[in-house]
Amino acid sequence: MQRSAGALSSMNISADLTPAQKTYLDFVRALGAQLVLLGHAAHYMWPQNFLANGAVQTIGVFIFFLISGFLISYSVFTKRHDPTYDFGSFFIDRFCRIYSAFLPALILVAIIDGLIVADPAYQWRRDFNLQTWIGNLLMLQDFPVFQVLRRLGMHDSPWMIAEFGSARPFWTISIEWWIYMLFGGIVFFCVRRGGRIGWGTLFVLGLVAIEPLYHFVGGFDNCLTILWIVGLGASVFQISLPRLAARGALPPSRRLYWISMGTAAAGTLFVVGRLFSNKFHTTELQLGLFFAIVVFGLFFALGCVKAEVPRFLGWALGFAAAYSYSLYLIHHTFLEYAAVRRPDLVGSAGSFWLMVGVSNLLAIAFWFMFERHYRHFARWAKMLRRKARSAPAASAVS
């Protein structure tokens, strides 16, 4: 990205994202999915490589939750003054965004795993059944109740729903889903109504909060809900920029730029130091927070510059970000299939890079067929909702 002369002369005091910030967020979204792919591809095809130690995919998941927390909350907060945007609209947006790819992915996993389930090398036979498929459809994979029972010593049972078949990355999708529902419930039923909620709503919010609370205090990677909240906090700061500037609470843009860059640089040193001191153990809150410092330090620094994003770069990163969710959903199943069918491929750098390339191509095809239509599905669902709500009113008038 090129900076024009005097790029730091005036900061972005708008809540709107600059082109540089949008491109940066696309880059980070795409990077998170690619890191997860690299880690899993190394595990299957190049196990002797350092990428197979599990660290890179954990970092990818950290990025996934940080950016999700920012983007979802930013989207809702920018619509806070729109009285027509209620929980129903929020639910439709989130449902169509998640399930436009998630449901086809569940079907695809059932088909691909069905081709190899009889092979002795297939690893996920216990979780390849209709009960687990339905449980995943309902976002109950690795639900906290199951995890607590296991920690209390109860033997693993088929009704303790795990990820369906080879779709091992699906564990994060359920966490995201329940965080969305809790966030939406708090914003639309608590904040907008000034805290005036009934016992029934409070009970539902309590049920929805089970998964986010579990991953607030522990759970996989020990910090995912906290990282989502950090992303939410960054969005609040972005939204508050005009108000802070009007109060004189912000430093001059040049100083804010260097503060943000210095923060990101310090965060980078913290990440590197923590990785080496902790022998590349990554499933911890401390490391996740250090990554948050890097990610959002750079983000706010870009808000202080007038940067022209080359058209091709913006398009390429936007496209990579667009299919990153599809890549995340289906890559592990493809890797499992390749490892079972072609065990001779395991153990070489060439096979590793081949799987990385093919996984991306398959994800692009999957995105083209399914995920890219989510906005169309959302518009259609909202139209049906408006018609359903207007029908009783029309009947009453007639």
C-alpha cells in the first residue's frame, strides 16, 4: 500500500473503515484460514516438519476469533440507530452467513467420509453417524456439558456429540454460533430495552451463555471467548473515534500512528518471546492477547494514514478472505481422504504443497457453489419475514 505525501497529516476521525483497514482485515481473515490449512496439511502430509506441531493452526484460530469479534460487533454497532434492525434481522444475517456453507459442508463430509469409512486407516468412525450429524447441525458438537462430564471421569459415549466424521475444525463453529446468539441477545434484549427483560428471556440467555462462558474460563485453547470480546472492544474504540476526537481525547494523528505501530512492534516481540519461552505451546490466553496487540495495533495505525490500496491487491485479498470460511470447513476432510486413499503421498514437502494448493482450489469451487450466496439468502429470508409480519396487520385492517 502506497502512502501519499503528508499521509499522516490528518487522522481518520470517522467510524467508517479506511480502504487500507478493509484490505488489512481481508488479509488477516485469509491468513487465519491459511494458517489452519498449513498446520493440518503438515500433520497429514509432512509430519516431520515443524508446521505439524499444532502451533500454526492454533494461531489461525486466535485470529479467527479476534477478527470475528471485531467484524460482527462493528456490523451491529453501525446499525444501532436503525429501529428496523432487530434481533430477527441479526439472527437471519448470522444464520445465513454460517449455514449457507455449513450445511453443504456437513453433507459433503458425509459423502466423502462415506467413501472411506470402511478403510482401516480412517480415523473418525466413532463420530460418523446420523446422531452426530444432527448434533452438529444443531451446533452441539463438543458442548460444554459433554466436556465437563468427561473431566469428571465419565467414559466417552456416543451421545457425547463430537465433530462429525473428519470435520474436526467444526468445533470452533459451534463456539462462534453461541457467542453470536449471546451477543445478539444482550444487545437487542438487554441494551436496547434498557435492561427490561422477562424471566423467560433471561432463562434463554442463560442457556445460550453456556458455551461462551465455558470458553471464557477454559475450554479448547483456553481463551476463545475472551479473544472475541477483545475484538468487540476494538470495534467499540473504532466506533467511538468521532466522539473521542470531538472531546479532544485523541492524540494528534502522527503520534497516534506511532503509538499504534509501537504497540504492534511490542506485541510482536511479546509473541516471539512467549513462543520461545513456552516451547511453542500456543493454547493459552497470554499468547492470544499478545496476538491481539499485534493485530489491532496495525489496524489502528492504518486508520491514521491515507493509503492507496492497489486495485489488484485489494481484489486478491478480498477474494482470499471471501472463501476463507469455505476453506476452513472442508480442507480437513479432503486431507483425510487423500491420506487414506494415497498413503504413499505422506512424508514429502511436494505432497504438502500439493495438498495446500488443491485444498484452496476445492474451497474456491465450494465457495462459488454455496457460500457466496449468503447475502441473497438473507435478503430472501428478511423479505419472507416482512411479509409474514405484515399479513396479520393487513387482515386486521380489512
